[in-house]
Amino acid sequence: MGKENINIKYEHQNNSNYLVIEDNVEYDDYQYKMLRRNKPEHFLRFSMYSVNGRYGIYYDITSRQQLSKYYEYGKMTMEDVKSICVNISEMVRIAEDYMLDIDHVKIEPRFIYMDVGTKKLQFVYHTKVNGYSFNESLKILFEFILEHFDHSLDKESIVQLYEVYQKVIVGDYDPFNLMRMFGIKKVKKEEESVIQDMPEKRDKEIKTVIAEQMISDKEEKADESDVNIRRVIIGVVSMAFGLLSIFVPGLIPFRIPSVLSFICIGAGIGILVFCKKENKKLQSVILTQKQSIPYVMKKDTAKVLHNESVNLNNKCIQQEETVSYDDICNETMLLSEYMPEKNSKKELKLVLQKENLIGEVLIYIRGVENEDSVICMDKYPYVIGSFEKMSDVVIKAQVVSRMHCCIYHEAFKDDEYLVEDLNATNGTYLNGERLGNHERKKLSDGDVLKIAAISFKVEIS
């Protein structure tokens, strides 16, 4: 019964791929029977088996990508995050209809599978894998989202995402409608009081999020300007009331003492003078920019350091005085000056073997047809598939999956390249041997890499 007896693996049978979860105890819960019989949306179809005292579940993951793998090769946008939340809420509503426990739905990224074309998510239902509750799993998912989110997007999107993450941490959300979290721009006072009352462990975690939040300067200015407009209106009305009661008393239906009229005029003048001074202060104050997201800070800091190093080099060139030994030791040197030249690095190419082709195969690199049928890689990881939005090179052939395989380059090893199968329906083969789902193997010069039925010769030179 313990978790140590559970085995998770991948298998390929009859052009179908499966996630297999195996245990030494039979699964006889009514939830599994309910899912097998009704096959509701957002849950992976599965079958059950028992062999030699081992019991297992085959989840059909054919033509789907792990969420964790899909966003390994591309960044998330706010639309992607909202799509994930919509899919989870739909799944929760279905689980409620079928009397399923949502704590047994695995919403960690490695157990979520996506249809690449429609972005529809499907989930694994299992009563024993991991011991996370729904709330704990949602935190893990949003930590993954924050790590893979595109931080080069506009400031408001990043602020909104961190506010949503804070709500997930404190449990301020409705699992049946996660999209409600995106409808609030500012953190409410009630949420702040909840944060203060939480245990120390959570408090430390939340403080790191609050430190990274940013408030729009435009919103602050707008609030202050609204207050000043109200003051001006009150001042003008007060002055007008006092003047009318003195010079045109007939317009007012009741009698007003002269002293009260002069007080109204004086108060109006005082309010208008005060507002004028406040406007001058607002114009002269320079708002300091709040701490931004770490990713952006790194980018900006890199630019500043680069500019400083360029200026330093220019000053050194212009100086005609002799440089002492201490000056040389204190000067910052770039490691790249001591590294081997770039032309010593070996590059990988995939050359299409046209003599083995069955039918026409077209290769497109960034939307342009490659007539030479040679794939040269300018970045890593490098995704090969038939889906243009997620592939670096597109192979137009029915046998090629939307995200078929990926080429990696080992860091600090110039001539070491790896290929990984990305749950391809028709498989990825290296020298005639099929790779397992998400299995990586080293590529060598002269190898034959077969993508479904399309062969390429590996050239590393």
C-alpha cells in the first residue's frame, strides 16, 4: 500500500502511448469504475490490468504533451495561464458531478497532458500517487507557471500574476471558478489581515511575493488628482454661496447672517489656495520606481554593466600614462578572452536521406521552405515537429507528430548532442532502435536519426 510500491513508467503499444502507474494492491475504488464507464471530459481515458500480483492503470496519452515538457521549450503568456485555470475549473465541476474527490486529481505539471492544437487539458485521477491536497497541488502548479512565465511582457500582467499567486497561497479562490482571481487588480484589506494571521512558514513565503509586487504610478497619481478635484469643487461652491448671500440675497429662500457668508467666502479661498500648492508639489515630486521582477532586473543590470565596461575600456585607450601592476590586477577581465575561439566548436546538421523517402516531404525553417533539406540548428533546445507554433523546424508529413522530438546541446561540451522523444505517435529511432517516451540518447557523427518514417543522417563537424 505504501508509496514505495508504486511504479510510474511509459509504454508504447500498437501506435499508442501510455502512462502506466503500477502497484501491488488492487484498485477497487468506485471512482475508477465511474470514470471507466462514463469517460468524462478532462480526464485521461484508462484501462486496468493485473499480472502476477501487480495491478496497474494504463492512461492513454497518445498525441498529447506533458504540460511540464510543453513549456520547457516556450514561455507562458497571460492567455495561457487563464486557459489553464479555465480547464481546471471545468474539471472540478465534472468531478463534482461524478462524485470524485478533487484531492485525487493530479494537477502537478508532469501529470497534466495537453492537446497542443486546442490547448485542452486532461488530468490523471489516481488515489495513491503523491499525498498532495488540491490546494497544495495548485501551489506547485503556480510555482511552475511563475518560473516559465514570459517576464518580458507588460508590467501589469506580471503584477496581476503575482497577485493571483498570492491568493492561491492563502487559499482565497473558488476552485469552481478560478477566473475570479483575475478580476481584482489590487489586494484587499481583508486579504492582508488573512496574511498576517497565517503561520510563520507561510508568512515567509508570502513576504517574498509582496516584495516583488509593483504598484502602478499612474494609479497613485489618479487617486491624488481625484481628491484635488473634489476639493476645488467644494471651494468654488463655498465661495459662490457666500457671494450670493451678500450681493444677491433674494436668490436664497432663507436669511443667512453676514458673518456666515464671509466665513464661506474665506473657507472657499483657503481650499483653492491649498489645492494650488498641492498641484505644485505633485508636479515637482519624482516617483521612485518600485522593485521589479528579478528577471527584468537582471537584464537591465547586465546592460548597465556592459555600458560601464565599454566606457572603462575607452578611458583606458585614451590614457597615455603608464599603467602600474596594481592597475592591471584590479581591472576586470572577461573570461571569454581566455576561452578557445568559437570556430573550434563542432556544429550538428541533419541531412535528409531522400533515397529512403516514401512520398513528398517538405521542411520549413521559420516559415521558409528549405530546398537543401539540411537542418542546421542555431539554438538549443531545438524542437522538430509538424506544429508551426511550437516547432523550430516544421516537417510537413502526416506521420510526424506536432511536437515529435527535441535536440539538446550539453553545456560546456562542444561536441555532445542529445535527442529526446516527445511522446511521438510514430516514434523516434536512433540507428534503428526506438527511443522510449521522453528518453534521451547521445547523437554521434554518422548516426541515422529516423523521425517516424523519415531518415536523417547526423553530421557533427
